[in-house]
Amino acid sequence: VAATITTTNHEHGNGGGSFIFLAIHLCGTLSIKAVDLFNHFPNQIKFLALKPCCLPHMIHAKRKEVFTIGNHTFPASDVCAPGSFHKDVWKGPPRGHLRKRFHNWSYHLLQ
């Protein structure tokens, strides 16, 4: 997922205010993008409410990728899991079996 953010002097604190960032129902690695954006604008974004949806797909673990958030890195295999939502229906292992992976995901996003 790629995002382009266009800013003005107003948004960089030259006369502007601050804002909150609501990042709800972010699937897979989109949560990393939200945290990166929050960290990139510490003077403007005063609060981040992050509610991830699906864990990153297994392809990242199969490629032995390492995720990076700021100075924090962690192996994709710590958080990736099979399954995703399709038209509001979960397709994958019972979600209760993914509790530890979601805990790891939340921990790493917070770092």
C-alpha cells in the first residue's frame, strides 16, 4: 500500500493546529503505515487510535521478511497468520487460535 501525503506550511505547524488520527479496521501491513505516519508527524498528530483488522498475510513470513517501525524490527513470522475477511466473513483458522499472534502484533506496533 502506498500513500502520498501533500502538506503545506500550515500542516507543519506554521500557524496550524494538531489533530487526532483514527485508523480503524486496517488490514495486514496497513497498520505499519499508520504507525509510521503517526511517528513522522509528532508535532501535528497528538493521538493515534489504531484498530488493526487482519494480521499480515503468510506471504511475508514465507519470504522471511523483517518488518521495521522506526528503529524497531521484528520478523514477519512473529505476527503473520493465514486467513482474512471476505465480505465480512472470516475465512481461516478459528480466530481464538490467533490470540497470541494478535498480542504480538499489538506489541510490535506499540514499539
